[in-house]
Amino acid sequence: MPMIDADGCLINVSVEGRDGGPTLMLSNSLGCTLQMWEPQMKALTQIFRVIRYDRRGHGKSNVPPAPYTMERFGRDVLAILDDLNIEKVHWCGLSMGGMVGQWLGANAPERFGKLILANTSCYYAEPTKWLERIDALKKGGIAAVADAVIAGWLTQDFREREPDIAAKMKSMLLATPVEGYLACCEALSTLDQRELLPEIKSPTLVIAGRHDMATPISAGELIRANIPGASMTIIDAAHISNVEQPHAFTDAVVGFLTQR
Ligand SMILES: O=C(O)CC1=CCC(=O)O1
């Protein structure tokens, strides 16, 4: 896996799949690594060249000091594409990955074909929950917030049915460097990209989770309504919908990206 330099921050990048196929870039959620996309990889790599990466502050990427911003996360993506000499990709980002996708769709439209913005928000009307999480993290690290975060990621029903997957997701979360996680929470506490949405001209699919309390259907609907021509699909899942409903998620991605 190459480590790519984005303005001094080494980003862990993986490129797999069909050589010469269209390229799809996947972007992770807060507290996850590029491993979160494992349920999709078998299907997606048969059709696409798939780029995954660990956002700065996560996984095997560097953890530069705060502050982090959506612009910085977006420029990291452009640095990856430049380094790999790739002109244009489709984008699928979940949660924070969807937020970075909004920034990129508005600020670097020539680099993106279609956009999939899954389980995401363009702003938080009430930043209190981020401020409380930041406080808890400073006192007790990620362990202090892990159970509440996992309860938001996966429905109780799924956690009981698939305890091994739930445990794996929790390990991924707990392995996140706390400084990187904190810096991302700080960026989320001031997120407001509402004005960017009408600038997005790429064909866009918004995916929302029926049981997602972190970025509810109403947050997805706000994004859909403000991006010209965007459509929306609702999946029967909580926040990390690609893990909870892997087939429905993959079908939505492949269906949207392969339709003319
Ligand atoms: O991890 C969470 O609690 C939910 C979330 C919000 C933004 C994101 O990337 O994850």
C-alpha cells in the first residue's frame, strides 16, 4: 500500500481492482479505517479500480496536530489523485467521507464523475453533542465514548445477530489515535457546508439509514434537496449502513454508478 504525501502528512492509500476500469474512491467515517469497506470490496473490484485511504488522524496515516478542516481533508484527496496520476474518479463517502465529498464536489468538480454521499450531514444545527464528546474524549479517551458510538453505528438487532462484526467495528474505533479522532470531532463541531450544496453539479446519490440517529434521514433529505438533480435511497440500517446492510449498500452503489 503506498503512503502518499499530502502537504507533509503521509496518507495510507490502497489501490485494487480492475485495471483500466472506471475508478471509484471510497472515503471512511469518523473512527473507521479503509477496512470499513471490506464488505463491498469483492463486488466493487470486479467493476472498478478502487482507491481507499485512511483519513489523516486515522488508521496507518499520520496524525498531524489539530486543527483539521474539510478543506484540508479535501486537499488530501486531491493530493492522492495527483500522486496516482488519476484525473477523475467516482466518489463514495460515508459520514465524514460524505462531508469531504460535498467539499470536493463543490470545489474540484472537474475531478469527480458521480458522487455518493452516504449517512452524512452538511451541518449540525446543534453542536452540543460534539462538544460533549470532545470533553469526554479529553477525560477518558476513546474508551469513554466507544459504547455510545457503536450503538449509533449499528442497530441493537444487528449487534445481537452479528456480535463478531460489532466487536470488530469496536476494535477499529478503539484503535483510532485519540488526537486524530479529537481533531476530527473539533472539525465536525463547526461543520456548515449548506452553501456548497447548490454548487455541486455531479450526478449525486444520497444514501440514508432508516435507523440512523447520527445523521438522520432528514439530514440526507436536506442534502438531496439542495444538490441539483440528486436522488436518495433509504437503507434499513443505522449509521454504518454499508456494514449493516452490505448487499443493499453495494447494490445501490453499483446501480447508481453503472446507470447511464
Ligand atoms: O461516529 C459517529 O458518532 C457518527 C459520525 C458522525 C460523523 C461521522 O463520520 O461519524
